[in-house]
Amino acid sequence: MTRIRSWGVGLGAAAALALLPSCATKKYVSGEVERSSAASEKHIAQVESQIEQTQSKVGQHEQRITELDKATQDALDRANQAGKLAQGKFNYSVVLSDDNARFPLNHHELSTEARNELDQFVDKLKTDDKNVYLEIQGHTDSTGPAEYNTRLGEERAEAVRLYLNQKGVALNRMATISYGETQPVDSNKTREGRAKNRRVVIIVLS
């Protein structure tokens, strides 16, 4: 009787020991699954964030293209009305902004960088058809009253026109217009965005 009881106790202990690794394995696997799931969710969130950022940049780029197309078409219409064009053809455009030519807040004077950009532009004109027509468009950020920004945009465009004339471009081949703050290419809520909005766009037509 003692042997049977002792043997039964041994079997119970062995069974308990056999169950321990199984329980530990299940807990380990469960923990690994949870960690893997958390890592996957984090990765998915990162990917979704990158997609949103990319879509935002694409949207800004498309908006800029649309605005440029409209500004270009407006320039063509004005040039045709003024009898300045034979065919009404858009060649290309040049943008002077804080990325390549500084326009400090509330100023229209041309920086050294802007003059260098314009010098390169004039060199290109000399190799192209000389009978081109230029519309020089002045733009600002939204800082200050709209009326003031319209005047500032005109002053920036005029500064470019006078400099190009000094370099040999005929005055009757150039016209200026100010859009002021009405055609931003970036947000006016950030310093970087405002810097991009302070710009002069030269539309080259023939």
C-alpha cells in the first residue's frame, strides 16, 4: 500500500514538472506575439505618417504648378492684348525667392545673390531668341496690410526690371505686375513658407 501511494506521488510530481515547461513556453510565445504585434503597429503608424507627408508634399507641388499655370496664362493674355506677342508662346519661367535670392521682410532691394541669378538669366537670354517678352511678377508673404503688400510686390518686380534693363534688356520688352500676397506657394504660418512667398517670377514669352 505504501509503495502504491509513493508511486502515485511520484507520477503526480512528474506530471507537474512536465506541465511547467509547457506553461512557460505558452507565456513566452504570448509575450513574443504581443511584442511583435506592437512592433508591427508602430511600423504601420510610421509608414502611414510617411505616406501622409508625401501626399502633403505632392499636393503642395500640384498647387504650385496650378498657380504657375494660371499666372502664365494670365501673362499670355495680357501680352496678347498689348500686342507684344506674335504667337503667344510660353518658353520658361525663372523664380527668385529666398531659396536663391534674398528678399528680406519689407524690402525690395536686390541682394548679391539675386543679381547673380539675374546675370545668369541675361546670359541665357543672349543665346535665345532676342524677341522675347518678359512679364515680371512680384509676390509677398501675408505680413502686413494687403494694400502695402501689393505695393511691395510691385517694387520688387520693378527692381528686377530696372536691373535687367541695365544689363541690356529693352524696357519695351518687359512689363511688371504685382500679385502681392494673393498667390502664396507655401504656408504663411511658418518662417520658411513666408520666405518662399517673398519672390519674383519672370515669365519668358515669345
